[in-house]
Amino acid sequence: MATTQPQSTPADEYRAARNAVGLVDRRDWGMLELTGRDRATFLHALLSNEIKALAPGQGCAATLLDVHGKVQVVVDVWVADDRIFVVTPPSMAQKTAEALDHYLFSEKVAITDLSAETALLVLVGPQAHETAERVAGARPGEAVWSHVVGKLGEAPVRLVSGGRETGQAEVWIVAAASEASRLWDTLIAAGARPIGRAAFESLRVEAGTPVLGRDVDESVLLPEIPFANLVSQTKGCYPGQEVVVRIRDRGHVNRMLVGLLLDATAPGGADAVPDGAEVLADGAGVGRVTSATWSFGLEQPIALAFVRRQHAAAGSRVAVRVGERELSASVSHLPFALAPSRA
């Protein structure tokens, strides 16, 4: 982007997101548009969350599961007056469109991939809503995924209250791809600080937010991850619902996504832990790390990991195998508990 910024460190960027406002570039994410009179009922029958009852200006997060209850994609759904937007993780727009189209028979629904013509940026931090309002003249409601239309000059933008994947208030801003540079520069001029990967990963992992393709893939059952915001417990059938309900009512999963507090004192301790590193208890393998990072809030390395249910209680002592070494760790609740001054 055009605006030149003073040199900053990941710690500076982290503090900006925690205490003021940061800016995340999400132009690699995808966006689908569903139009046609049956769009809401069609999505409602396929996704894990309530779609049909959403009014224009509302939204939700949801998953598309296979019949075995395994996660195929995690999406955000935004309902507008005459269309529904489905936001997908990077490289997932085409696959998601094809998966939805597979279920399309006689319903009056058209699915269009808008990814190439859309720019998506995210403001993160306690000043996110205020900054969005100053720039675009509109402010989305505080409810997660509520959204309104504003303007950048004469260009329309959509402002969406995010799902707090960073543990902070968020405003997602959607504009035409041709407006991306101008929008970026305007947000920087309004005080937002760009957030790089290291700072973002610290925020995300502290918040306990799994990402598709790293923490979650098609081998993961929905109940194995934090999923309360992804599911309606009262809606009718959707693919995989039987498995989700059976686990909820009569059983349990054999592994769970948990946090790990790693016993190391330098930022390099997190870098040394690769995705897929084995988690051990009493010398036996009980799980694997999916994401590891340095926590600027806790000032120690942390990780997300799938761990067998018997060892998933907070406070359980485990180890992480890194090459020939074993790093001691303890299991943590998600999200990680931060001191009030750092949260």
C-alpha cells in the first residue's frame, strides 16, 4: 500500500491493537454473493447456524460440515436487503461455491464469486468503531456481524462488526478492489497502525481462535473445537447435524482443541515449535500442536493443540517434542487469561 509508516515492532503493533486501533489486510479472503428468492432457505438448510431468521443488517459465523460432522469450511454470513454475502478464508471461495452448488437443484439461487473485485480490511482494537465512523460516516452496531453501508468519498463501503477473533473489537470494511489503496491510506491517516503476522498471531492465539487450514481441516469434528458461536442448537436438519447432536447429548469427543503455556522465556521458544509438533504426557503421544506463537500479553510462548480428552483439563502438565528436545507445558483454558492491563 502507498502510505509509508515509521518502523514498528510486533510488540508496538500488538499494543496498538490492544489499546488503540490496528489494521489488518484481508484482501486474500474470499467473498461469495447469493441472490434469488430462495437464498436464505437454501443456506439455512446447509450451514450449521441460523440463517433464515437473520434480518438485513445482521449476520453470523457458521460451518459447512460433511455428513460425518467434519468441518469443510468456516464462513461468515452477512444478510443484506436483496442478497447474502458469504465470506470465506483464503483460497476457499471457489471450493465453497462448488460445495454449495453441489446442493443446488430447483432452488432459485445464483452464486457469484466477488473475491477478485472486493477488498477486505479489518480494524482491530478499542477504537475500531470510532475510526470506522470517522472515515466512512457510519457505525455498525455492537452485535457481532451486524453491518451498515457507509461511504469513502462517493464510493460505498460496508462496515461489519467482527467476531472478535483477536479478542478485541473489530470492524471489517468491504470496498471495491479499485478503492483498496485509497481506503488503506485513509485508515492509516486516521490513526490505524498496520498489524503484521507476528502481532496478529499473538492476538489470535491468545483469543483461542482456530483458523481453517492450520488448526482446522477436514479431519476435525465440529465439537472438537470451540463452536458455540458457529451452531444453532434449535434449527432443523443440516449436513452433519446428527453427529453434532449425538456427541452433545450422549457422548464426547476423544480430543479437544486447547491452549498450551510453554515453559520458555524468550520469543524464540515459540518459533522453535513447528505446526504438528507432538504433545506428550508421561512420555506417550497425546496430541499435536496446530499453532504456536509468542504471547506479547503473557510474555511467554503459547500454542493451540489438539490433546486427548483425558489430558485436556486446564492445568494438566504435558510436554511438546521439538526435535530431540521436550519443552514442558501446561494446558490452558481458551481464551488464555491475560492480566487486565494487557487484555
